[in-house]
Amino acid sequence: MTVDPAVLEELGRLRTRVPELSGSVLATADGLVVAHDSHGIEPDTLAALAAAHLALARRFAHAVNHGELRESVVECDGGYITSYTAGPNALLTVVTSGDANLAMVHLEARRCVRRLIRILALDTAPQLRPEIPTQAGPSTPLARRTPMATLPNVARRRQATG
């Protein structure tokens, strides 16, 4: 799969704005990596776990009638793992060290997500379909319907039994 350079550039900008960032992964909602800027972190594993975690967090949000989930934070001894929804079919997961300013992480990651959504929307614009060719000549029906009453009795019995 070819990654849009604008997506990689956006993930790189996030790294420069959040120096405590260990890695970031943009993934599909089903856990497949779209792009990543992670060193020392396995992006495929992170994407799969983040997608599963976000699916569970969505269920939590719906169970308490709080609407659509926007983000989820996991605080660990060594830092934070934060996942943000990036439209209906993608998520951004950010891993930071424990000395990260979580408010700054949220601010920059949310900005990054808004820009990624715009990039992905351009990338997934519907492709124009070629026009269906028209058939030359008069249009004729594919089959002619025959009322049951005009069929011979044998044909009607066969249709009724099977």
C-alpha cells in the first residue's frame, strides 16, 4: 500500500511539536496500519491493540449514552497511550513518555487528527464511474411473462410441486 506523503509529513510534524512522543500510528478501525512514525514500537501490534481498545471504549460510551467516542487515554507507569478517532474508519494512536504534558499532547494530536481527516477525505473521494454504454437499436424485453391460466395443466402441476 502506498502511503500519502502528506500523511507522513503530518505525523512528522506531530513528533516535532510533542518532543515526548515515542511513536504515532494511523490505522484503520479494524487495526491495519495506514502510516506510522514509530521507532522501537511495533506499529502493526499497536494498531491492532488500539483498534480493539477503541472498539471497547465505543461500547462504553454507548452503554452510558454519552454519544460518539472521540478519544481514549491509557495512563501507565511509564507514560500515556492515547487514541483519537480520525473519522468513522480511522484512528490515530500516540505513545508518549510519563513526563509529557497531557494537555499539550491532546491539543497537538487533535489538530493533527483534523488535518489527517482532511487529507484522508481527499484521498478517499469517490472515483467517477464511467458511463454505462447505451444499447443501439430498439429496446426489447428480456422475457415475456405468461399468465398461469394460459399454461397447460402439466406445467402448472410441475410448478406447484416443485
